[in-house]
Amino acid sequence: MEEKNVVKVGIADMNIVKVPDTIRTTGLGSCVGVVLYDETKKTAGLLHILLPDSSAGRQQIVNPAKYADTGVFALLEMLKQEGISPWRLKAKIAGGAQMFQLGPGDTMRIGPRNVESVKKELERLSIPLISEDTGGNNGRTIEFDPESCKLKIRTVNAGTTEI
């Protein structure tokens, strides 16, 4: 029996796993975890984005995984280098919580803006979004298993679900 490893992805980070390994990220508050996976090749990539748009950055992009508009594409390219065909990819996302209420007309809305930006990139790249667990105001930990293609989501104060 093959031994499973859990590959951990940090904030503004990304990585790829193949069966039998799983991939996990913690601390998804307003951040969004994006899983791109190929069911037939049993391969998945996970991206933990921090912000919706790289144009807000003051400097040139040093870390594409930090932003939705650059990270989704960077993860796609990483998967292509592993021999994955982009047209086979599907996506699942989680996170994007509104962690702090800053008042009426809140322009920050980082969580919702992260979700919107990720969805826009997936659409632009023609990657179907299969399911999501986004919004709310609780943090999440997610773990994806490329064998079952299930995304396990542990939400603070709300238990565990799978999508």
C-alpha cells in the first residue's frame, strides 16, 4: 500500500500533487484556495491567493501566487509542465470570507473580490468551476484528494464538509 503524504501550501504559495498524496492549505480567511485537477491523471494543483489583483502592487510581480489574476495562470502553467492538458482541468474553490466588518460601503471587501477575481480568471482560461464553498465570515482549512477528487473543508465553528 502506498504511503500518503500531505503536501502543505502556504499563503501566496502553490504546489502540485499526484496520487496517493493529498494537498492542504490552512488559514483561508479572505484568501481563496483554488484547486485545479485532472480526474484521469489523478493530479491536482492548489493555489492560496491573498489578493484579487496584481495591479494594486507597487512593485513588479515577484510572486504570482499572491494574486488571483496571475496565480491561476501560473498554476495552470505548472500543471502543463507536468504533462496535464488544460482542457481536462476542472476547478474547485473555497475561502473568500468577509473577516471584518469595516462599515457601510466597505471598499475593502477583500474576500468577495478575491472570489470574483478567481472566477473571472477561470472563465478566461475556460476552466469549469465544479463547486465552491465561499463567503461567510469564518476561516477555513482545505485538503484535496486527487484520488477521489473531493475537497474536504473544515470551517471554523461550522464543522467539516466535502465538495
